[in-house]
Amino acid sequence: MKTALQPLVLAGLLIGCGEVAHDTPDAPPTTADAAAPDAGADDAAIDATVLVCGPDKASCVGVECGATMCLQPAHVASGFGIFAGPSLAATVISATATFDTATGAISGVRAASATPSSYEVVSGIGFVRRGQGTAAPLALWVFGDLTIAAPTRAIGVASVMLASTSSLTISTAGAINVGAGGIVPGPGGFAGGTYRTAGTGCGGGGAPTGTGTNGDEGTTDGGGGGGGFGTSGATGGANVGVPGTGGAGGASGGCTTALDAALVGGSGGGGGDNSGTVPGPFGGGGGGALQLTALGQLRVSGIINLGGGGGRTPDGNDRDGAGGGSGGALYLEAPVITIAASAGIFANGGGGGSKSTNLGPCAGMPAEDGKASLVPAAGSTCASGNGGAGAAGSAAATAGASDSGAGGGGGGLGRIVLRTLATQTPTVASTRLSPGQTSAAFQIVKTL
């Protein structure tokens, strides 16, 4: 079934419900409000939903909510009450699938939207792509109920939000990957730096300084710094110049508020060097941004990977390596949140690139991307100026090695935020969390 909410219907809803939108969220509709205008069966059902909670909110589901509680998800300032219409279906993803943030397509499950910038329901799944100011766009899918029971990944540049008007479950066989792949950021993540430039994002890895030019021997005079986000990245190794500093994470990097106004991912690593014919970026990309929202229960028993990308190792002439990208951001919100013992949530930093040999391309191991485990991503080992390891679990990112050519620093951890009702406390049984519960990069807020 393919349903598009028509502009005239939406306009009527917004006008008819303007007064309700300013009422106290818990207040029931008045008799006058409940008098719906002439409409078909589907429109009448949508009208009823909007009249109860307004055009921007939807009904909380479950005994924890009380009788008339209305909720507005984070990062969706308008329209969610209308998006959460009666045409949404219960969906089970039972085979490997890809979420395309550009079109709204889910391989094997949902076809692409005709106009991704307008909310549209296809196969019972709503989708819209919306702007977030100067940050990456937000790709929002809305389900009646969602179970992910197979490995999935997201592609594209937009941050990812999966919302359910009932429950949302990632089973033990389910997984979501929004991690970076080397210099390619995860969806919603930030790019690394090019030659002798800092990575982007709130905690972008620092750039080395020197006097040479791109392509000359050892021209960066230091390795690029690792990207920071939830925790700080590590500094690059030293050569004859000043290495790139590790990107600051947490409050010192301004990254504690980075998820308030927009859903954003991790920071990129600082750029090292490469031959003048190889295009940038050089620094590892930041891990992606993922928000899971349920108006009832949210259960995670499977794996979520938000790892940062490994920094690039240059080609030949003892050039200096780039920093790894930081891990990304996971934002979970629901009246009831359960993270089972079987779950694994990993926002690990990527490893730093090493210095190159003077003979040509690297013949050793390239820097690893942040892993879906508590094992740190290793830096590149192409030459004696090795890259530093990315942060993982309780292990901080490590600096790049110093030599005639220097390694890039490892990327820091990303962030995990759990948002629930003031009366509730999430159940977190898993010990495979990175950052873990004792880290300042792991937060529980009760503002839903």
C-alpha cells in the first residue's frame, strides 16, 4: 500500500489542531476538538490521532505512560504526530538488508520514495528526509512495529532514525552497522582532514604543522591526530615539526551538547600526507549517527556498530600517517528501554595510519576500522612510524609512533545516550558496551 498525505489534508489538520498543539501534552481532547471535519475513513483516523496529541506528538504506549501521555521524539521538531498514522505496518526484517538514507529504500522490504523530502508511506513504512541546519540531513523511517532479526546496514550521508509507534526490537540475530569504512564516514559522521588539515566534527583530529609541500619527503612533519567525540583522540607521532593533536572529546571538545539540536555522528581524524596525485581526505571518517525510537518498548539483544574509520597510510618517501576517526553516536529513546546481556553496542575509534616506507605503497597491515567488539582497532604497521590504536571499552586511544616519518593517532570513543520517562530507569544487562556505563560518554536522560 502506498499512501501520501496530501497537502490540503495536512493543512486542514494543522489548522484544526493548532489549539490542541499548545495544550498540556497530557490533556485529553475537548468535545469541540473531537468533532472531526468531513473526511474519508483513513483521514478520520489520522484526524483522531492528531487531535489527541497534536500534529507533532504521538501517543505513548504501555502502562508506564498513563492514560493520555503524548511524546515527541528528539530531533523531530514537527510533524511526527502526523507521520505516526494508522497506515503503518508491523515489519520484521528477517534477511540481510540495507537502509538507503538518500531514497528511503530498504532492500527487499521497501521501495524508494518518489520524493524523499516529502513524507510518504510505502509498504506500510513511512519515510522522509529532513534537514538539520548545517549538520547532515536526517533520514527518518517510521514503522507500526519493527523487529530487526538479521544483519542490516545503512548507507549514504544522512543520519539514521528508525521510529516505531509501538515496539522496536533488535533480536539476538539482528544487527545494525552505521560504522565508517576507512576514509568514508558512517551515515551522519564527519570526514577526516586532507593534507595537513584538521578533521571535521566537534572533535576533529588536529593537523600537523611543518614547512614542506605536499608530496615531498616527510612534508607534514608529524602524524595527524585522532578524532574525538565521546572521548578524546590521540596525538600523532612527532617528526621534525609539530604533530597533530588528538581531537578533544566530551565537554572539553564541545561534544557533550552535539546531539541536542541535531543527530550527528563522530569526528574525522587529522590529515597526514600522501603523494600529490592522491586525492583526500586522508584522515579516517567518523562513525555514523543512529537513533532508535519506540513509543512503547525498545529492546536491544543484538549488535550495533558505530565504529570510526582507520586513517590512511601514504605512499612512499617516508610520509606521515593520518589520524583515525572517532566512534559515532547512538541515541535510544522509549518509555521502556532494555539492553539484554547478549547485546553489544560498539562506538570504537579507528586506528591511525602509519608512516610510509620510502619504496612505494604499504605492504603491511592498513589501519583498522573500529570493531564490533571490545578489542581496539589496530593502527597501521607499514613502517617503523606505526599508527596508534583506536579507543575501545576502557582502553583510551594511543598516539602514533615517532620516526623519520610519523604515525597518526587513534580515534576516540563515540557516544551512547538513553532517553526515557522521568519515572523509568533503563535495564542494562550487557557488559559489552563501548563506551561503558561508567564512562561520561554514556548518558541516561529522563526528559521523554
